[in-house]
Amino acid sequence: MLLAPMALSMAGSFFSGQSKRRAAKIQAAHAAAEQQRAFANQAAQAAYSAEMAKQSADYYNKATVSDYDKKLNQYKEQLILNNKAGNVAFAAESARAEEMYNKFAFKRNEMQKELMRSAGVARASRGSGSGYSRSRRRADMMNTIGEFGRSNQMLARNLMSAERASKARMGALAQKHEQADMNAWSKVAIAPTLRFASGGTPNLQAPGGAMPVPGYGVGDFLGDFASAAVGVGGFTGFGNSSPGFDLSGSNIFGGGGGG
């Protein structure tokens, strides 16, 4: 009978196929595990890099903000010092101007006293001496008043020139004070730029599962059957009345025929 060799051949093909499928499944599982490990390593490296970038940016930002706060405090202190220095300089110039006015006032007072003294002398000498006439007294008085006028005009000019010089010095002090404040402001005018960690963790493509290995199906059975039939010469009996392989009956495995 040819069924026994065919059965043995089919059984061998079945077990051989099972062994191959088992080996394919193990290989697919190993490949999937390797992909999972590679993905885990890549994700861990990306997370580590992102965390290090974030910590570096945080450290830089904290140090930058701290330094800028110190500069702001120094700027405020510098403004206070500038104000104190400016007040001292303005006070000194004001005292100088006041002293100048006092000198001019004293000078004018002295001139007025001299004018009054000269007028008194002229009145006291009225009529004294044979050659002293009224016209002479008038001329002397006019000369005295003229001299006072000229001296007073020169004093007024000197006062105006001193006032202009004092105002110029005041303006220079104000400009110097403003320039000192601007120099202090230039050190903090532009706020520092902070850093930000870029992007976070990148999007990683997760690996798929193990490649599916098909099980033993109808196609495998027919393939094993055909291989077994060819291997034992079973197909040579198709159409012949070989014992145990009669295709005309209802039972192809050696049973009784129909009828």
C-alpha cells in the first residue's frame, strides 16, 4: 500500500515545517526584541539630551538674571551718587554766585557812599575862598556824578558777565550730571537674552511587533500531500486501478467501493 509511505512523508513534512515555523518565530521575536532595545536606548538618549539642555538653559538663565539684578542695583546706587555729586556741585556754584552778588552789592554801596561824601564836601565848601564860584561847584558835582555813573555802568556790565559765566557753569554741571546718568543707564539699557531648551523630546517612531509567522493551514496540508504523493509515486496511479488508491470509489483510503 502507498498510504503508509505517504503518511510518513506528510508527517515528516509537517514536523519539518513546524520546526521551520518555530525557528522563524524565534528569529522574529529576537528581531523585535532588538528593535525594542534600540528604541528604548534611542528614547533614553533623547530624553537625557533634552534634560541636559533644559538644565543648562536653566543654569544660564539663573546666572544671567542674577548678574542683571546686580547691574540694576549698581545702576540705582550710581544714580544716588550722581545726585549727591550734582547737588554738591550746584550748591558750590550757587554759593559762588551768591558771594559774587554780595561783592557787587558791597561795591555799589561803597560807590554810593563815595558819591554822598563828594556831594557833602561840595556843599560844605560852598562860599569858602574868594575864587570858588557857584559854577565851579556845579562842575565838580557834575564830574562826581558822571564818575559814579561810569563806575556804576562798568559794575553792571561786570555783574552781567559774571551772571552769564555762572549760568554757563550751572549748565555744564547739569549736562555732566545727565551724562553720568546716561552712562549708568547704558550698562542696563539692554536686558540680556535668556535661553530656552529647544523642542523637548523628539518624536520617535515606535517599532512594530514581531513579524507574524503563518501557522499550518489548508495550503500547507495540500502542499505536504502533493509532495508526499510525488515522493512515493502516488500520482502515477491516477487513472489506474492500483490497489489501495482507487479514486473511483467513495473511499480513497482502501475502503470498499460503492455499490
